[in-house]
Amino acid sequence: GKERRRRQAAPSTPRTVPSQVNLYVSVIYLILAYPVAADAVAAKQAGHNLRGISSSKSSLAVPTDGPSHDAIAASSEAPPAAAASSTATEVHVDLPPAATTTVPLHSSDGTHHAYLYVGSPPQRQTLIVDTGSRLVAFPCHPCDNCGKHASTHYYDPDRSTTDVIPGCDECRFGGMSKCENDSCQFVQRYTEGSTLTAYEVTDVMWLGTDDVLESLENHMRLAVPFVFGCQTSEKGLFVNQYADGIMGMAMHQTSLITALHEAGAIPRDAFALCLDGSGGMFSLGGTGLRYDSRSSSGRSIRSGNSTSSESERSSQTTKVAGRHLEPMRFTPLTKSHGWYAVGVEAVHVGDVLITSSPSVLQSFNDDKGTIIDSGTTDSYLPKAASVPFKKAWEQTTGRVYTNKLERYTYEGFLKLPLVTFTIAG
């Protein structure tokens, strides 16, 4: 094998749902910018995950138009959005800062993926965008205990002229990595049972599209040296999943977004996700969607203390599609453990309130809290909610609730109740 190149890995740091959020959200939107977490998490451990809502002074924002238009956003620079005084011809709203780059997401097997280009020459990887973990990791050649995934070939360090394998005195994943075979090796376990084994590698990487030439044009603007896990083994669902690996987006100083910001590739330590059934978009440095307050008579939009036209506003970001139907609303992040935890004020199954007991309601906010997790298809409720949830389910559906697989006709599925979370703010 080639002689290992060594250098100090480039330092890389972190981000805040309508008052009501339905469990089966059709479109979700977040802009995230976050303070550095002192002791960030090492794995997706227990916590109550809300599927599909996939971060600074910690606030999330959402429109108020109901489930089909749910959106989430947060920004360290934008105060809670509110409509100002209106006249027949003008409405002012405070807007969160706009993203400078937006790349597409695509969806498969219930998760949302982005294209990450790694190395020189670049090798494209398809990664799950996961706000519930913090590491970037994918299989590296050779990986005898890895499955077949979206990419034809594993990332091969020998093909890159810019990869660096940190020495044991340069390990970036403190508390996780241990010195083995003169490299920083670690094991990462996830809540649903999957495990990966990897060693640390630093190489240039950037987010792109499925168009290689278009992505190469973005290279000089978005490429940064970044440390990731070079997998030598994977177990559990990782073996058969579509995606090559995972892109952790939790609050941590080793965040890819932080690395982009520190390198000057994006203007702020923030990102935004807009998710739907077929894919969505991933915006860097701010929000990719906007609230359009104009009517046919023409109205202006104010960003901060300045007023700009819609065309000027939208020109700050690329490939923007869609818009918010209402001004965004904000909710604070409630924990500092590295995940995006929000305060829960009520939970309904259909029209039945299951958090009438103070102890049941508190269980949603205790410990790690209720976590917004874009990388899982599952939703977990605290144990204290089990009995009232099952009673409400049976009352609403006439069927006993079970975690086992159940089959429904399409008409029967449409009759299932919505599970609605009322979020603080």
C-alpha cells in the first residue's frame, strides 16, 4: 500500500416546528444554525424521535398552515418572524437569512439522501442526511464486510491525491477513536441496531448534484478538507440499505456545515432541509424557501432593516423551488446535548389527548427530550405514554394497538388517526 500521508486535520462547530406538527408530515423545512455543544453525542441513543422533521441561538420556525405546509427553520441571526403593519398595498415580514447554495435531495427506502463528492479526483457517495447523529461515514475499499449500495465502487483512498490518515496523536473523534494499527479507529452504534467500524480519514469533500460536471464547477467554492469515518465493516440495516453511508448533522464541532462556514464557503453556520416524498432540497448557509407576501397589486418584503424585491431576494440562492404560505413561527431548542430537541405541550391520537396526565406530558420532555431526527423512518414515544396511547388508538380505530406488522386496505389506512404533536411556541 502507499505510504500514509499525515498532517493535522483541519479544524472543523453547530443549530431550532408549527405549534402543531403531524406525525405524517408531507413537507418539512428547517434552517439550522447552532451553538457548539460542549459534550456532543457519540451515537443515536434513546430519545423520542419525530420522523420526518428532520439547527444558533436555538430556534425552529414553522408556518401555521397545517400539516401539508409544515415547515421548520432556525437562525442565529433572525428574530421570530412576524407580520408587521399592513396596508392595502404593503405587508412587511422579517425573513431569515437566505442560503447561498442549494442542492437536491432524493428519497429511497424512506430516507433522504444527498450527493457528497470526496477526494481528488472526486468519488461520489450517496449519504443519508441525518440530524440524529454527528459523524460522516461510508465504506472504503477494501471493505469485505460491507454490503452493496448506491455507488458502484466504495471510496478508495489510494485513488485520491488529497487524503490524509491522521496519526494517533491527531484523532478528531475524541472519546470514540482508539489507536490501532497506527490509525484512529472507532466503532459507532445506532439506536435501531446498526453498527459500523471505521478509521479516521481527512479528504476534500463538497455537496453536489447528480450532474458530475455541474458539481465539479462547484468544487473550488464548496470543497473543504474534512474528517470522516472510512468504514471497514458494517452490521444491521446498514448492510442492505440503499445509501452508501450517513451524513451526521447533529450539533458538534466536527459538523460539515461548520467546516464549510469556517472555510468561508457559506456565509453562516446554518443549513436548511425541505423534505417531501420524492426528495427535496438541502440549502447551505440559510433558508432555501421564502414567504411570499406579495399580492397582485405588489408588496415588498423586508429583510432585517432593509427592503428588497422578491427577485433580489431569490437571487441569493440557487435552485429554489416552492415557498412558505405563512410567516414562519419559532420554537426554542430545549437541550444542549447535541440533538435537536423541542418542547412538547400536547400529543393527540385523532381527537383524543393522551398527555392530560402531567407525568405523561413530562416524559416527552425529560432526559434527552423529543428529538427531531431526519435519518429514521421510525417514531418512538416514551414508555409512560404507552397505556394512554393504546387506549386512544383502540378508542379511535376499534383495534388493539400492536408494534407488530399489520396490513390494511387502502381505505382502512386512510381511516387511521393522525398523531399530532403540539410544540412549544
